[in-house]
Amino acid sequence: MSESKSSRLDDLVARSRQDQAARERGYREQALKMYPWVCGRCGREFTRANLRELTVHHRDHNHDHNPADGSNWELLCLYCHDNEHQRFTDATPGSGQASGRSATHNPFAGLAGLLKGDRDAGDDDPSNS
């Protein structure tokens, strides 16, 4: 191996180790070291094979609040994490609400008459009765 290839390989290995150290300082890696690999809601256990399905949930929903003691984190599986965020969205006033308009069409308006055999029961115009 030539001197330049060896040097580039050494640089690549060094950069790779630095990147790994930086990732380990991230909150996900910290939480995975701190807590057992179990979903905090459903109790599902995780291994290295399915660890990507275990997420770090921020209890206060603020992803910038990452105390070193992990007090704002809990490990949740993908399903429980999605459920937790949906519950938070549903509980937040004004989030996810429709425009306030409601449907006015009643598809079953003439059903009773049709069942009785009334041929004009499907008409919505009461003047035809």
C-alpha cells in the first residue's frame, strides 16, 4: 500500500471514530445507554436486530430540552411514540380541527319510506308528499 493510501485510510478511520463519538454524545445514544431497551408504555423488549424501532420520546415535547440526566426522555416503540404524539395533538386546543363546517346531506333521509315501499321516499322535497 502506498504512503498516500495509508494516510487516507488512517484519516478515514480517525474521522469515523470522531463521528461515532459525536453520535454517542447525541441524546438517542445517551438514552439507549441509560435505560433498558424496553418500551416504556407497552413493555415490548428490543434487541440490536430491532433497536431502530425504539425511539426516544421527549416528555415535555421539546426536542431541544435534553438534560444530561435523561429526565426528559423515555424510550417508546414506534407505535407508542406515534400514539403519544397523537394524544398530545388531540389534547392541544385548536390543533387538527376542521373548518367548522358540517355536512348537511343525509344519505338515509328517505330510507324508512323506501323500506315501506313508498316510491317517492327518496325525494328530499317535502312538497311532493
